[in-house]
Amino acid sequence: MKVVPNFQVLITDARPMKCEGYCENIKIQMCNYHLKTHMFSIEMGGCNIVLSAKWWHKCFPIIMEL
């Protein structure tokens, strides 16, 4: 993991969280879909990985209702 100083991300409730660093060329496989990407490390407590809606849209149609 590479350290990224003074970098934050906004989570769903618009609260900023400090990013500890990032890892390059992470390989992910879900069924027949393969992805190689960079990922940022944040302390989420209990989550192994969080994928954005933008990422999911590459694999599957997304329907969001309010």
C-alpha cells in the first residue's frame, strides 16, 4: 500500500473519511467479470470492499428508487 497524505473521501452521508493509502493493480473477479484497478484504503469497520454505483453499472443495470 502506498501512503497518500491529506486525502479524504466522502461517504454516502457526506461525511469525509481519511484515506490511509492506495493499492495499485488489485484484481477482482465476480462470476465471469474480471477487473484490475487501483483501490483506496479507508477504515470502514467490518467491510472488506465497497464498490460504487458507477462501478456496478459497468457490470449490471442499476435501478435506484427514492
